[in-house]
Amino acid sequence: MAANPDQLQQAILAELERRPELELKKEGDGKFRLNSPLRTGSNSHSCQLNLKPPSGKTPGLYDHRDNSFITLKDLADHLGINGHSERPPLETSKRTYTGLADYAQAHGVTADVFEAAGWSEVTQEGRSALCIQTESGPRYRFLDGDHRQAVYKSKKGYKNCWYRLPQAVDQAHQTDQALIICNGEASTVVAQFYNLAATAVTGGEKSKLSPDLLKELQTAYLDGPIFVAFDCDSTGRDKGPRLAEQLNQVGYQARAVDLALGIGGGDLADFCKLHTDQATQELTALDDIPPELKLDDDETFGKAQYVEKNGWMFYRKWAIKDNVPEPEDKCIAPFVCRIEEKLTVYTEGEQEVRYILTGKKNGRNFKAKVTAEQWADSKKLVSTILNYLPGKPPETDPGMRKH
């Protein structure tokens, strides 16, 4: 086990350097570029390891492929450092398959499991594919690994629908377990084989069910617990809690669970492949995905404001990144100004708030008068202040709001 942060970093670097397939390359002081250590077969150099981030930032591994982040501790756990056993790297599903047998093996089962669910090998539009029978008609999962073209496709007019919902509800009732909403037809088939009451909506993860899909769910599954088990990537972590919130609002007891497969996009099929006959027990012990942080949870964040940086004026808004509030600053003008006095003016019985501003541009002071409406709109504010600036007014760029 690493005794301190420096030793932990050294241990991680040593392990990454030991694995030539990761193609670790130094980019700067404490910065490295590499293939993902979380996905077998990764060769895109999409990951950046930052051991010395700016003040206030957390050291860790950032994956540009899906905008996900993992801390050094979690990375060490995955690599088998810190005294934990190494989690087997996830095999990427985005590759070429020779047929249904190869596809099934990659998902931890045999071909007959998918055949029993109605899957078959076909040629569609001149490409090898798997045909998936759904309530809205067939869908096709192409096997040639050509990601310049669609990986999934359905016929024109196809409507997303529940996949194997009746079977999932039957399993939930017969085994007294929660209904599971996962991502993808393949995960549904594999999970049901391992006795998990899983279903999915075709066409990908949904943060909110349409009225028709929600009504169908409520008809088939009147009440009871629901686990939302979406993929371990930024999309799944974002949409899972939001779908669980919608389900709770209509009377279900829903949880968005973290499949604990890192950040490489692992899904419920990967979870079942890892835990096999213990999948049901392991699933019930999973932690919830933390609820999405909202800007108005803390008065420190959420309110747009004007800030000065190096003599320039910026309009600051706040955004949530990796569940952490961060400022997003947009430069609006090469000057600084602030409120010196607030006036309340009554005109024909109506109250109006005005501000007296003092500012500086290129070392020269100026004053300006603006209304509350102008102060609240960055574009209107800059346009108004242009009339008060010393010297010749600069040319404007409305697209960038920079003057």
C-alpha cells in the first residue's frame, strides 16, 4: 500500500509504464497521455493523467472519449495498487465480431442465450449484423466494427419501446426482487439469464420516460422497488439519477445504482459477467449514484456576476462538472467597472432602480449610468457603457460579446 500521495503517484506511474499497450507518453510536468487502462483494446490515446493539476483541482485520470474522470485512489484500486486485487479490465464492445457466438462470448454467455431471446445473424444493407426482435419491429446491431457507420439501426418510423418487460416483471414477482432498468438489449438478455429482473428501453438510456412508456410500465408493474442500473460513464451517471427521480415522483421506490465498474462504460452485462451467479446479491449491495448537485443548493453558486481578471471584465456563470460547481467565465469587455451607488428613481409613480458605475479602461477612469435591466444583461450593459468610455469606442463583436 502506498504510504503517501507521492508514493502512490510513483506506484501508479510504475504500473502504467510496465504496460506497453497503454503507450504512456509524458506531455509536461506531471502530465501524461495514454490509452485507457480501463478498456481492453483502447488505442486512441484519449486519456490524460494529471498528477499536478492547478490549485483546487483533483489529481486523476481524465478520459476525453466520454468526458469522465477517476481519482488516483480509484485508479490505483483498478490497477491493483493499494493492496486491492486488480479488477479485470473491461473488454470494449466497440470492435469487430465474427458472429453471434463471438458477440455472446464477449458478453459472458453462449449464443443459445441470445437465440432463445430471438436474436439471429443476418446481412443488412450489405453488412453483417444481429437482428433483434422488439415490440416495435426489428433492430440491427452491426458486427463489422465500422464506426464511420451506424452501430445500431432500425427501420424508418421505428418507435422506442420496452424490451422484454413482461419477462422482467415475471422474474421480479417470482424471485421477489426489484425490477431493473438497464441500458441496451444485450444487457437485458444477459441479466435475465443470470436471474436479474432486467428490462430496457430501446434506443439508449433515458433520463425521463415518455408518457406512453411510463403508462406501460405502471400497467405492467404496479408498484415495488426499481433499480436504475445504467452504464458506468458520464451519460449513465447523469441520466440514471434523473430517471430514478421521475419514477419516485409517480410512486415507485427507485434507486440509481453505481455498478462499480470504473468509468470505462461498463454495463449490466459486464457486471453479470464479473459476478455470474452472485450478480443478484452483489447488485442489492451497490451504492447509489450521488444525486446531481444543483447550483441553487448553495447560495455561493448559481448567481451570475461580473468579475475582474487582469483588468478585463468577465461575466461569470456556474456549471456542474463531475458533480462539482465550477465557474464559467466569458470575457465581455476590456474594461473593469463596479457599482458605486444604487439609486431608486420614481417616475410618474413607478419605481426604477439605476446604478452609478465607476470603471477604468487603459488606465483612465470613467463613470456610467445604467438601469437595473441593463446591469442584468451582459450584452446590454456593454452596449450602454460604450457611450461612456474614454477615447474612441472600439468595434464590437456581438457573437463573442467582446468589445
